[in-house]
Amino acid sequence: MRVYIALTLVSLTARIGVSQYLLRVRPSPSDHLPVLDLKEDFDRDGEPSEEDLSAPNLKGKLGDSFDSSRMSIGPPTHGNLSLTHSRITLTGHMPRELRELNLSGGMYGQRLKINKRARQKFLRWLWAHTHCPVLPVWKDLGVRFWPRYIKEGRCTRKHSCSVPKGMYCKPHRSVSLTLLRWRCQGSSKFSRCSWIHVQYPIISQCECSC
């Protein structure tokens, strides 16, 4: 009976602590990420020619903004990370809110004794269930962007990220990549086309939210 009561108190304490933790870190995620695919005109006359797609010239035009870790001129040789994977690799440091979570405060003035190993195991379990990693996915922007392929971030929504369930991973922060965009102005017969610099936002952080 004492063991059952102790386990019940641990469960209740953990639920209270988890609820307080989730309330403290609840973000205000953006609803505008990832960027939706553009509906391009199928008029091939408005597309850049082979001469306009000279990689050395465009790389020079983009300058230091070219990021080889997030951009690719040709189709990437390696595939995307599955958005439906079940195993999440925990990297970096455990969030401070979890490290400082109080698991020893019982009910009715009683205090629970939890050894260090059990505490660490429970916190890692909780971290794995509330963790929201950024999953890298290669995206083809089409011939009117250069580089054509970028690695953007996605937030998985396969599993709930809260205890109890109900919250899911959503975009929280973003960074912008500088790309070249092919733009044509004027009528179809007398249009003038050129490459212009544009900012393309990608997800850089996911957070657990309602």
C-alpha cells in the first residue's frame, strides 16, 4: 500500500510540475511557416535561359549569401529526413525548466525521496516526449529561383509534445535566406527580365504549443 501511495504521489507531483513547465515555456508560434509553394506561370517564355542560369555568374551575384549547407544548385544526392519518424535523438543540453523541475514535493506536507538515477531517467523521458526538433527537408523552388534547392525546416505533428496530450510542435522562430528570383516586367512581347535578391524565411526553431 505504501508503495502504491508513493507512486501515486510521484505521478501527481510530476503532472503538476509538467503542467507548470509547459505553461512557462508556451510560445507564440507563427502561422506563416513553412512558406507555401508559389503558383508559377507556366509560360516558358518567362523562364531564364541556359545563359541566364550560369552558375559562376549567379554565385558571384549572390556573393557571401550563398550557404552551401542550406542551398544546392543541383538536385541533392541525399534524401530528406522522414517527418513521420518515431525515434527522436536528443542533442544539446536539457532545457533549464526540466533540469530545475521539482519532483520531491508531495501532498499533505509529505516529501518524496527520489534517487538521482530515477529522477534523471524520468526527466529524459519527459524531454523526449516534449522535444520539438527541426527536421531538415530539401525543397525544389523551381527554375525561377537560384539556387533552386534549399534545405528548410519542418516541425513534426505526428505525436503530441505535451503530458497530458493536446499540444503539438509548431514553428516558433525563423531565419531568412537570401536567394535570387527571376523577375520579368512589361508585356509578354517587350518584357525585361533580370535576377533580383529576395528574402526566403525558413523555420529555425519549433516549440510545443496549443
